[in-house]
Amino acid sequence: MKNKRSIGVVGLVMVALALLACEAGSLVAMINPPTATPTRTLRPTFTPRPAATETPEDTATPEATETLAESPTLTRRPTARPATPKPAGTATPAPPQFAWHQDPNVDIQGWCDAGPSVYEVKGRIMSGGKYAPAIHVVVLDRNGSMVAQMDSLFEEQMNLEEHVNCREVRNRFNYQLDVSAARFSGPLTLRLTKSAADLTPISTDIKFDVNENGGRWYYNFSK
């Protein structure tokens, strides 16, 4: 009975000690509260990218140049250029067959008074010292319009004329044209042409002014 009481007493003592130990821990905790450990948020670590290392450009190695031996200079002959063809329809004007002929040492050409109502141009067309028939004669005004035209006469068609030319007493003329219609359209142009259908000139031109007083103008052509 005594042993049981001893065991009970011991048990109570043990319980009391345990309670005291718990109370002591609580008391210590109350006196010295535990320090809170701050929680750190970890930042992501920045890893710098590796910088590209600049590599100097490779210097191109010049290719080996072959040294050629100098060759003697050849002198080329100039190549003759081919003649440039003329456009179709472009004809080279033929040299005049007849020229205005001023008789030497004799002033027999030009204007002569013939009265206020006469406006004529007349003269001779000669070839080889003879009268040349069937030569087409034209007179143009200052605008190039036709004033008068005719074919020169054959010798048997001509008449001997006296005192019509102030420079000659008598002579024969194988062309005579009335230019009164163009007396205000001068200067006029006198020329010989191939024909009435082909007005290509075959002579040098003679230009003369028609004055208001009228008259006759004498001009000779020779071949």
C-alpha cells in the first residue's frame, strides 16, 4: 500500500515538473518573443548578352597582274566613209544651161521708155551664136506666182523691128512678154525653164523692178 502511494507521489511530482517546464517555456517565450525573419523576394538575375566582337574586314588581296610586253603601235589607215545616199526625190540641181548675157562693150540691155501703157520684157535667147527656139520663158512676181510665159520663137516667126529699143536701131527678138498685170508686184523674176510642164530652171535668174511709168525691159540669154 505504501509502494503504491510512493509511485503515485512520484507520478504527481513528474506531472508537476512537466507542467512547470511548460509554463517556464511559455514564460520565456513571452519575455523574449522570437524575432521574425524577413522573407526576401529573389530578383531574377540579369545575365548580360555577350557583345559581338567586331572583326576587322579582310583586306582583299589584289590578284596578281600579268605584265604584258608592249606591242608596237599599228597605224591604221583611215577608212573611207561611204557616200551618204540622198533621200528619195531629192535631185541635185543641174547647172544652168543659159546665162544672162551682157553683150560686150555695148550697153543694149535694161529699161527703155515706151509710154505709160506698155509693160513688156523682151530679148534674145542664143545658142552657139544662133537664135534658140522652143525655150520656155517665164516671169514670176515677188511671191513666186506666174505672171506670163511663152516658148521662144523660131527664126521664121520673128520680125525685124526698128526703133523699139532705145539702144538699138533695128534687131530681131525671139521672146516678148506682157507683164502689165504685175506692175505693182515687183521685183519680178525672169528665167528660162525646161518646159511649161516642168518649171525647173535652166538659166540664171534676172530680177527687175517695174516702175509706174511703164516701158520695155530688154535682156539676152546665151548658152
